[in-house]
Amino acid sequence: MAAKATSWSKPVTKVLRADGVRVGEIDTAATPGFKGNKQDGEKLLQERGAVLSDLQERLYANGRSGDTRSVLLVLQGMDTAGKGGIVRHVIGSVDPQGVDHAAFGVPTPEEKKHHFLWRIKRKLPRGGQIGVFDRSHYEDVLVVRVHELVAPEVWGKRYDEINKWERQLVDNGTTLVKVAMFVSLDEQKKRLAQRLDRPDKFWKFNPDDIGERAYWPQYQEAYQAVLDRTNTEYAPWYVLPCDRKWYSHLAVTELLIDALQGLKLDWPPADFDVNEQKKRLAQA
Ligand code: AMP
Ligand code: MG
């Protein structure tokens, strides 16, 4: 089911597709496909959050009945792009028992001893779950490429490795929703400044984030390579403008609704005789 015609001029799954996108030309303050303002967006988010929640419950119910399919939301973006906000405002509308959340930071000494996909595979969603990756295997061709943490021959092979591995995931019943989140350099500065102004945001501030700003062009180049080389038919990228948080929350909600609707989930049938159980209950 498409989003309401009154709010979206075009489906979000079409307008955000990464096909042919030039990272340097993304309008990070845009609200592609959406006709309303912030207030409209926030109102619609309430409604659509309820739809998402219903679909998620179906996925979970089917998982409990042996369905091994899952959905994996991959959130990849620069600091302050709003990955945490997506988790709170989008994923927050669904039942936490149906969510497998994983955040990927600097690899631990143990993780460093293994292939880069090792720690990722350990966090894949189980059947019936929505997995959420706050950062992901893509860090291994982003921060790793920008800072030359491994040789170019090593990271250079990873794009194909990732494609192959994602193909397997999809074949095994995981629907991938890959979202590349973009803020402008100015908006990032504002958000970092806020983190320094507000005691309730200090915990999010990392002094290293300021230094990373000097590498902006290199990150743009690395993101471009990700979009050019890992935007496959079976696991496409969506490019999300993130200067307006309300838009990013609404758009990811729609992407997840679309992914779940694609699974055509009915409620699992009873594995008992309903009438017989009603009779038993009446007499109990
Ligand atoms: P945050 O998401 O703000 O908690 O920061 C996590 C940090 O871990 C970011 O600076 C990432 O670039 C970094 N990180 C994530 N994955 C890797 C990786 N595979 N190699 C090196 N650094 C990473
Ligand atoms: Mg950070």
C-alpha cells in the first residue's frame, strides 16, 4: 500500500533510491516526495508508526510460528546524522521484543582478529525480528578507507565481498533496508555545537568528531564509492537527507512499512482447534 496520496507526491521507495546519486550534490535539507511541512510530517508519523507497529507484530507472530524471515535496517551516516533519533522515533514505535539492535563502534581487539564480517554476522536478526544496525559493515569501506586503517588492496576487495554476502542474506530471507544518511557540514556544526551547549547532550559528544570534519571530502568520496558499488537490485541503497529530522523519521518509517508489506504477512493460523478450546474454556 502506498503512503497517503495527500501527503506524498511520490513513493519514498522511488524518490530516495540511490541510483545515479552524486553525494556532493545531495540537498540535505530537502524533503523529497513529501508535500507537507514539519507539522504535517509529525502528525503523519503518528499514524504511520501505528501501521508499522501492526506489521512488526505480524512479523514477530510469524517468527514465533517458525517463519525465518527478517528485516534488517542498516543505518549508515556521518556523526550527528541522526542515527540514534531513528532508533528512538521510528523503531521506538514498535514492540521492543521484536527488535534486534546492534551498534558498531571501533572494533575490539577480539573483533580485530577476525574477518570484518565476523562481528556483523553475530548480530544478524533472528527470524521474525527487525534488526537495526547503527553503523555496519560499511564502516569497513568508509572510516577504514578514509584513514587507511588497512591497505587499499584489502578494503578494495570488500565491496564485492559485501555484495556477495548480502546476496546470501537476502536469499536466506532477510529483507535489507540500507539507508545512507546525509547532513550538511553546516548542520553538523550546529548539532555538534548543541552537544557542547547542553548538558543533556554532552554524552553524545566525542572530541574526535571535530577532527573528522577535516576529512569531509574523503568521506564524501568513500560514500560515493559505497553507493556506486553496493547499490544492488536485491539490496538497494536509499539516500536520506537528514537536516530535517522529522522528514528522516517519517521517510524511514515508510521504508520499513514498504519492506514489511513486501513480506505479505498474514496472522499465523491457530495450531489448535479454536472451537474446542472455547468449549474447554467455558467449562474451566
Ligand atoms: P558512534 O557511532 O558515535 O558511537 O561512533 C562509533 C565510532 O566507531 C565511529 O567513529 C566509527 O567510525 C567507528 N567505527 C565503526 N566501525 C569501525 C571500524 N570497522 N573500524 C574503525 N572504526 C570504526
Ligand atoms: Mg559519535
